Amino acid sequence: MVPLGSMEKIFRLIRQMEADGVIGRYAIGGAVGAVFWLEPMTTKDIDVFVVLPKTPGGSLPTLTPIYDYLQERGYIAEGQYLIIEGWPVEFIPPGSPLVEEALREAVERDVDGISTRVFTAEHLAAICLQVGRAKDFDRLSRFVEQGALDAEKFESILRGHRLLDKWDDFQRSFLKT
Amino acid sequence: MTDLIQQIIERKKQARRSLADLPVGEKLRILEKMLERDKKIGATRPTKPANPVRWKV
């Protein structure tokens, strides 16, 4: 078996960042997160959703400690990304209650002996529905096609975040033959 | 939809299902290879049309 290359190092580094307190709870989302549940699909970056640790004095948390930590270790910033082992990695604080819930309920997965945390298939699919770009709808239809979603869990998430109407629209547009 | 198109769609679905069933480590290795290959692509950007289609908002 060929060992994982860059991805292994990234998973280890992110776990170390969490242990060092640079980031709070984290989980892999986006296309790389989806690969845990679906077939490999092309992507240009790795989305790491992170809870930013509380700052002393109660000032607003920022991404600066993450940039400082990684730049001290020789990684460079490029736009909104940090280039780690050749991959553009974006650290994203949750921007909606749905993503906050996805982070709380993310699951541990073992990849060749390395433990990492990833959004559940149901949360990834719900986020696709909420964001609603063409590539998100494409990914959502793959989740459905592969039978990767637990219907009860998925509908409960949609109900909790008022996405059931959007789900009906999506089914009418893309799933009905 | 013709039978032929239906068959092609079914074959694609089947291929995606087989890939999805691989162990995660294997799928991530495929992804790493895809990125490596993408980096090696050198292409000349085509010129943009003078009157491109735009979304009606």
C-alpha cells in the first residue's frame, strides 16, 4: 500500500494545532470531507472548519494565531489560504447555525492509522443544500445517488434549519425523472 | 431518453459507486494524484467572448 503523502501530514498538523490550543474543535468539510463518504472528486483546496479559541480579555477571536503558528513553521499564506504540503488549506470559522451544529456533531475517522474529524454525510449534504451553488447541488445529488444519507437524520437536520422547502425544490428540479 | 444514454448513465453511476466504496485512505491517495496531475497541466487561456452570457438576476 502506498502511504498517504501530503494529506497525512496535514491531518497530523491540524490535530497538533488543536492539541496546542491554536484552534478549538475542528472538522474537515467541503470536497475533501465529502470524499470520506463519496467517490474522490476534484478540488483545489481543503476546507477546515474551526472553532476559534477565546482570546484573553474577551476581544474578538481572529485567524491571526493560526497564520502565526503556521508561518513560524515555514508555511506561506496565499490569499485566504495557507499552503500546507502543496495544498491550499482554508481555516473557516462557522458562519451559520448549521455549520456550528456540523462542527459539534462531526465524527472521528481513521485514515491509515491517523485519526481526523470530518462532518457527517448528512451535515455535508445539508450545507450543500443551504449554500446552493451549482457544484453544491451536484455534490448533493451524488450523496443521494450513492445512498449515503440516513433519511431520518437528514430530514431532522433540514427541519431544524428550515431547509425542507428548499429540499422539495431541489427534488423537483434535480431528482424527479 | 434513449436506451443507450440510460446505459451510459447507469455505467457512470456504477463506476462512482465502486470508487465511493474504496477505503478512505485509498480515495485520498487518488485525490492527491489528481492534484499532482492538475498542477502539471499547462494551458493557454482562451480569449473571452466580446458579449458573454450573464445571469439574469
